[in-house]
Amino acid sequence: MDKVLDVRNLKKYFKSSQGAVHAVDGVDFSIERGKTLGVVGESGCGKSTLGRCILRLLEPTDGEVFYEGRDICKLDRHEMNELRKEMQIVFQDPYSSLNPRKTVLEIISEPIKLNKLIPGASQADIETRVLELMETVGLAERLINTYPHELDGGRRQRIGIARALSLNPKFIVCDEPVSALDVSIQAQILNLLKKLQREIGLTYVFITHDLAVVNYFSNDIMVMYLGKVVEMCPSRELFKNPLHPYTKALLSAILIPKVDGNPNRIRLRGEVTSPIDPPDECRFSKRCNYFCEACKAGNPPLLEIEPKHFVACHCVTPNGITLRENDALN
């Protein structure tokens, strides 16, 4: 198995006046070359923090991140800057992530100039390269001297993708790249990313809260809740056979185009556990319909319940959830 990324026990804590916020807490996963790992979960579960820690835009508190066999957490600043050419990110907001005072040409060419990707290149050479990238992502040549505020959201996001591609990366973190776009534009951007993956062999971590998007785009899906991975498996398996109670609740919340909606929707009750120095127990226990005394005994480990299907739940066996729902939480 050709692993591009191998993350082991990754942690990121933020200090606050009340204690340490456990944004990412002991995450493990790996990605094969040319594949896409979708990371899903509700807002505040640590998805974006995880993506930034993988790239060391945020320094991890603990753990290891191996990129093609090298632990990037041990690289010095110069080594990390060199490696960043191969590891890029597409940010969520295509407007705030672009410099409003620079044109499309200046935005896309900036990383090329800073990293001296074309030694001794003239301005004409750089402009030629920018035009090639614009064509790759579907931006018209006439837009080369426009500013971000003159363009719509889809074109702005294409600029962000072109900027990420300017250094010829092998691995890209896509941090909710279509969440701020209209549905029709979302499809264009997703199809563009899939096309680039086929043609260039890119490997993605695709962060989103949209399960329909991640089902279409990802090979494997990792579900996070309050900094922890609660379920991880191939995309088709997750939608066919979800095992964790939180995953089931997420899938039941997908909008169904029916007048009466989804009669089987699972409605979560109870309070969300505080991420500040959380107790050593299942973090989903206060909202779970399958709560039992074992949930207070400690955080459940992520175990391979079925082939390539990992779940962190005290109530899950190879046959699925075996305990009855707690009637008091219904």
C-alpha cells in the first residue's frame, strides 16, 4: 500500500483561561496515493484544525504526521518550506483567502516567484505559466487582470485552486472548498477537483459538513465528534451500514425531497460535552440514545469492527449496535 500520509495520535490543544480546549485529540488515519479522505462532522468538531495541523499551519501539541515516510513534525523551518511545495491547501472562503489588492495574475504568480519555481524566468514566462494554470481550472484568459471583488464565488475559488496548483503539489487539503458556493457552482468545482485528481494523481483530504458532497467525492470517510474520530470506513460502506450512533444521526439529517420529510430522522437531545478538559468518558454519551454505564468508563478506542470499518463505541459489535435505546432519552 502506497501511503502518502500517515497520521498517528495527532493532538492539538488550545490554552484558555478555563483550561485546555481539546480541538484534535488522538487522531489516527492514513491515505493512499491518488485517493480522497473525506472528513465530516458538525461545526466545532476539529475538522479544520486537523487539516491545518497536517500541514503544520498550526503546530500539533503531540503526535506524528508522516508525509511519504518523513515525520514533518520534526522538520526545521527550511525543510518545511521546501516540503510545502508538495502540500497545499484550498481554503473555505474564496474571498477572504485572496488578497483584494492583487489581480488574478499577481495572486497566482506570487507563490511561483517566492519559491523561485522557474529560475531566471522573465515576467512573460511567469505570465505564460499563470495562463496555463487559469486554463487548467477553467478561468478565461480575459480575467487575468481582474480583482477578486469583480468575480463571482466560483471564479474566486478557481483562483484559489490555481494558486494551490502553481507549485505542482502532490497532496492538497480542501477545507470546505464549496460550502460558500451555490449548488450549481459546487458541482463545477467538485468536478474540476476530480478531473485534476485523475489527470495529475493528486491526493486529497476533503473537509466538509455536507454528507452528500463527501459521498460523491471521497473514497473513504472519517467522522469526527469533539476532536475524536468516531467512525472511519469506505464511503459506500458508511452510507450502507453506519454503525456509530452519531453517524446514524448525521445520515438521518440528510434532506429528503418529500412533503413529509424523513419520518425516521434521529433527533439528538442533551447537551454537547465541553471541549475544555473533557472527562475521560465517551464524548457523545450525553446525546446518545444508546447510553450505558460502560460509556462512563472511558473514551472508547477506535476498533476495526468489520474489514476496513473502524468504530469508537462501547455499544457496537460486529453485528452492529446491540444495546437498546435508552427510553429516557427518547
